[in-house]
Amino acid sequence: MKLKSELGIVLGVILGTALCLLSIQPAQAATKYTVVSENWRIFTPICFRAKYPNKKVALWNKKHTKRYGYLTDRPNTTFSRTSIAVLKHGNTKAVYYYVNAGGTKKHPKSTQGYIWRGYLTKGLAMDELKRRYVPIELFYNNADYANYIKYSKSQKVTKALVKALPNMKLNLDLTNIAAYKVAETMSDEDPSLPDVKSGSLKTKNYTHITYFPKVTAYLKKSNNVATVTRVKKVKNILAKDYGLTPAKLKRLKNYQIGLYIAENTTGNKVKDNAPLTIKFYAFAIAQRVK
């Protein structure tokens, strides 16, 4: 009798569990992802990278039924956002981005999909920061711009010039101001200037803004000259034409640098001096007041 009683209990538990699972399945089926709204009218691609590069986060199709890949597959990849969607799951609504990235040697096919925006952070990943040329409008913070100067092979002269200006830090906002106000283009055939973010052009945050057209004019004609020679010449111009001797530069307090140099973008001397090659030069210093 005891055995039958125990067997009855076990069968009851199994049956109860089965009934419970059956009752749960319809509830799960009823909580699919649905699209509340989606906006594809994003004219300027905005760049993002993984906020948690080592976390296995999937990129999904719109209904959240198929995975297209994981951020951990491409931890050093910059993704472009092409749409913003609000997806609903059960009673919860969340903002998702549709992002994509081009193919690479390791990942020949492009990677795209929907991902919750909390898994991304605005900015560039190392695949872009190492490029020879990144348009200035793609930078969103000082750290990304500083890393581009550090890692890009085309930025040796920029790095050397920043080092030659003591007690001053490179600033992206001031760089945008300099590029907007006095950028010098290399090509007479293509006089267009770099696009900049209008929101960063806050000159009221600075005083004593000084631009250096004689420096940019020299940089414009010397892109094949050795970096050491160019930096020495720039220091001479600053001292002779603008009164910024090494001693004067050391006395400046709370000054920042705006410096944008786009040249040697292909690493090929012939191509880099072609008529329509992308080349821009902008240089300014200013005292930060806010």
C-alpha cells in the first residue's frame, strides 16, 4: 500500500507539471515581439560600438525569432544605425536600433539586425579609429578623436604638433570650430570643406580664439615633408608670425587645441597628391571659459 501511495504521488507530480507546462505555453506564445513604431528617416548615419564587448548579445530580426549574429563576434566593429524602432514584448516597450556593419576578411558578409539600444554606446570602434581617414563629423567625443590621432597612420604630424604645444589638450569642439571657420582645403578643384556638427560650434565657450592661416598654408604644401621638419617649421611660424615663442606657450593657462589634418589618406604618395584627394587643414588655440 505504501508503494502504491508513493507511486500515486509521483504520477500526480508529473501530471501536475505537464499541465503547468501546457498552461504556460499559450502565455509565452502571446508575448511575441511586435513593432509599435519605426523611423527610417535618419539622414546622418550615427555610429555605435558594443557597450559590453565581451557580453554575448544577439542581433535579431524584427520579430525577435531569428538571430543574425552576436556583438562578441565583432567586438572591434563600428555599427551604423539606420532606423529606430519601438518593440513591444508582453507589456514592455523598448527602443531598438537597426544597425549594420560592412564585411571584413574575417566576416566577409555584412552584419545587421535589431538590438536594444542599451547594449550600444555612441562612438567609433577600433576598426574605424585605425583608418587613415575618418570624417570629422563621425567623432562624438574627445576620447575617440584622441584615439584616432593615436592609432591612425596618417596622424603622425597631428600627434607631434599636439605634443609640441605644452599644457594644452586637444579638444574636439574647438577642432570643429577651427574646421568650420578656417579649414584649408588642399585641392583647388574641390574647394569643399569638411562637414562639422553645428551643435559643437559654441564659440561662447572660448575666449582668445586664435587661428593660424600661415600654419595651415604651410601644412598644405608640405605633406610629403618629414614630420620632424614640419613641426620645426610650424614652431618657427608660431614664434615669428604670431609671437607664440616656446616661453610664451608655456605661460598660457587653460588653453585648448583645435587641430584637424586630413592627408596621406591612402598611404600612396601619387594618389595622395591627386587633384581631388581628400585633404583638409585646420588649426586654432583658445582659452576655455566654460
